[in-house]
Amino acid sequence: MEIKNEHLIYAIIFGAVLVLSWSVFSTFSKPQLDRDSRGLLLETASNEQYFAAQAQSAGSECGDLKDEANVQHLSHHPGQYADCLKQVEPAFLQKATGKTLKEILG
């Protein structure tokens, strides 16, 4: 009986390690977006697809307005996302894009 309990304990520990590993990986894995040498997003088809999927999952065309990469993406299309850009905190917009709302929208 003692051997079976020992196997059960090892199985539980193994399962816990697997769940913990998956959780850490999911939390810290970031998408590989196309960026220039300064780290700013490029306007590529793969980036467009990523942000379209993100906006769809968020249930808003704006996507996550606290995500630097998303705000950079929105700033690449000021005509389409002007309303979204107006919702971004000014200091965060400046940090993400290096520009003010007035500079982006013209």
C-alpha cells in the first residue's frame, strides 16, 4: 500500500509542475511582432492579422489600449482609429508612440 501512495504523490507533483510551467509560459510569452531597429512596430500583414485578432477577442476595434504595441498599431492608422487614440491616456500615448495625439491626428 505504501508504494501506491508514493506513486500517487509523484503523479500529483508531476501534474502540479506541468500546470505551473504552462501557466508561467502563457503569462510571459509575448507575440513576436515585426519591429524596426528602434523597436517600433512595422506595418506588416502579420502584425495587422495579430491586432485584428486581438481587437476581435477584446470585443472592440480599439483592442487593448494599455498595450504599447497595440497603441503603436493604432497610431499607424490615425484616420481609422482616431476615436480609439482619443481614449488613450496622453502620457501613455507619448510613451508608446513618441508623439502626442495632436501630432498623430494632425
